Amino acid sequence: MEMRTPVAKGWLLRGCLCVLMLLAVCPAQSQKTYGVHNGRMYISLSRTMLAASLDSFIRRYDLADIGLFSFLRAGKDDSVRAAGWQVEQNDANGIRITKSLQAADNLSSPESRLRLTGDNRSFAVRFPAVSANVHYGANRFRNQLPYEVRNGQARFFLRGHVGARVVALSGSFNDWAPDALRMTRVPGGWVARVTLPAGKWWYKFVVDGDWITDPDNREQEDDGEGNINSVYFRPNTVFSLYGHSDARRVYLAGNFNNWRKTELAMVKTPVGWELPLYLAEGPHTYKYIVDGTWIPDDRQAEKLPDGQGGFNSVYRIGKPHLFSLKGFENAKEVVLAGSFNGWREDEWVLRRTTGGWELPLTLGPGNYDYRFRVDGRWMTDPANPMTSESEGHRNSFLSIGANHTFRLAGRPNAKTVYIAGDFNGWSPTSLAMKRVGNDWVFPLHLTPGKHLYKFNVDGEWIIDPGNKLWEQNEFGTGNSVIWSGQ
């Protein structure tokens, strides 16, 4: 059975499992069962459950704060009881704990879910419109053109349902409030206008209390917990190709969609072809494909080599970051390459200046590795002390829009300190922290959500002594936890 309310990934548990009433209970022979029975949530765990499986269960449902590891392994139930759970079983076979669902007028309300789970993080954190994970997006509607945008307002339309009494629009733009944005009845359906910045937005319609996706919108997304939401991309640019009125099909392709040739179909207009698109900040290379023939945009002045003897057009969004290399006045060529362009060596050539070389390059929020190539010889940025390691190469490291600075205090005698976590595949020596006084620091851009990390101090792994939030891992040594809101 499908849930009718939109929930964000990772919602289900924050100290309780209230939403699991809509999920199937695990088979009796499983080492873990969970669900709702007689108005109470329950968790049952076997004594023979592997540590890795228990850790995965705790991570998936954010249960680190109720001490399941200590209870199952050592019988310590203090944290479990402090979180409001009752112990119904604690013997050689396993444990079973339960907790009241509490009273709520409407368990299908997202607000009720947040109240029951005790998770007060905003939906804006769960569903960020602008995220390093969202590179581009185009709308696909069945029976109409994409929602028009006037003066920053997008016009949402629900076809039919003319007999409904109340229809509301709910989404990531209003924290999924079920009745805050009432729609207006118009001939053939219902309409609402919402002021939206550019980006990716999730939404549903609430028709007389029932949550439904947009039947005209082909863009839908599973939130990871079996719930489907409609997706709308508020565009920030329009690609336009003039002429070619005799063409049968025209597509747009670029580095933003891995050059997939038949994914982004353009729409014919009286003067040519166009496609509104949301693009993340950064430099974007692209071409048009007209009846199978690739052509650059003749209206876009900036172009880069395409590696096949031709050129790609370039479109930039955002503020540029100035890459500079001092000295090397006698060099013939200095090239910049990095993770932002697949380490291509023929794209970003620095220009000679008095005393060195420089290149302004637009990059969106994120973490990047890069190096300079001076007359064929690779080197890190001597002006940047932040480094990372990838495939045996030491690279310069740059975080654009860093939203968190990791700090390890009180280790003045340490020789090397690294930060590692799920954001870099737990590589133990890839992100070298910088000494500032007696502290070690490293600024990083974190995507929204939960992140696990540790410090590697002279080869010894430690959790963050300045962060009280941590959870157990499969090795019994723990990981520090941080929540990022973008």
C-alpha cells in the first residue's frame, strides 16, 4: 500500500518508528522485526544479530540515541527507557521494546509525523531546492506546457477534480503544509501561484484530504521510503536555437547530462527551438543536436575545444573563483584541470599576467581537486595549503561554499591530522587538515543530511571530542555524526 503523504528520505525514525505502520513487518524468522501493534511501536532484535547488521539498522532509522548496541550486547537499558521505550523482553533470545504512538488527530499529516518522531529539522533541509546533488533539470508534462513563470511565480495547475470541495498545493516550498496554500477553482481544474527561486521542488496536491501526485507531470521521484512525489524544476535559463524550422528533432546535450543525446528534447517555436532548464552553478559546455548533427551555439561567444577538432559552447552560472599561479613568467602554457572538468587538459588555459598566470572560473558549491600543468609538468597550487589525495596523486583541494569547518582542538604535537568520513569514502589520508595555532581545521561543503566522520591523528582514528553526537559502528569504536542543512 502506498503512503499518501510525502516524506523525506530518512524520516521514518528519530527515536521511534511511527510511520512503519504502513510498511510490511519483517518475517518472523528475521533477526529484527519492527512495526506498530495495538497503538504501540515495537522493535524486536535477536541476540545473534551481527554487529554490522545492527549498525546498519541503527543508521537507517537514526536510532543512535536510544542505545540499542549497549542494550543488546550488555543489557544496559538506561538510554532505552530514557527515550520513552518500555522493555517487554530481555532474555537470552533477544530484546523487544515498545512505545506509545501518542495521540494525533491525523497521522497522515506531515506535521504530525514530525511531532511524533521528534525530528524538528525543516523540510527545507530534507528537500533543498539548490543542492550539490542537483546538477540540472527539465520539466516533462503530458497534456500541457511546463508551468509558466511570471514575476518569479510558478503557476501550478491540477486538471479536473471539479467536484472537489477543497484543493491545496503542498510541497517542499511550504514544509508540506496540507492546507496552507489553497488552490482556486478555474474552468477545467484548480490553479495556484507560488513564488519560487530557481531549483528543484517536490510537491503534491491535497484533494479533499487525499494526497495525490500531479497526473500531468511525468517527473516523479521516490523519496527512498516508498513514497512518490511530483517534481518541478523552476528554470533559471532558456536555451534557444534560432532557425532550423525544417528540422524534425532538436536536442540539447552537455556536460551537465553526460552528453546524453536524446534526453533533452527542445520545443519548436515560431522562430526556432527552445528549452527552459534549471542548471546548477558552474561552467557548462553544450551543443545542439539537429536531426543527428552536433552544432555549437553560434549566439554564445565563449567556446572550448571538444577534443574532436571542434568546439563546445560555454554557459556560466554563478560567481567566478580566481585561480592564480605566481611566477613562471618564462612558461609557455599553464593549464588548469581538476575534478570539475574530468581532468581534461585542453579546456581551461590560464592567461599570462604581470607576475604570473590566472583564470577566473565559475564553480558551484562543492568540493574540488585540482592541479596546474606548467609546460606539461603537473604541480599542486603553491598558494593553497589544503590538499587531498586521489589515485596516488596529491592534489590541491578547494571547497566552494564551505558550510562547515571541521576542527580538532588541543593537538599541538600532532604531526599529521586527516578528516575522513562518508563524504570522501573514508579515505584515511585524502584530506589533510591545516594547523591553525594549536588546532587543526578543514573547511568542507557538506550535502544536506546526515554525515559520519572521524579524525586520523598520526595514524590513530578518534571520534570528534568536540562533538557529543556520535553513533556506534561495526567495529565498536564509534563515529561522530553531523547533520548538514546545506
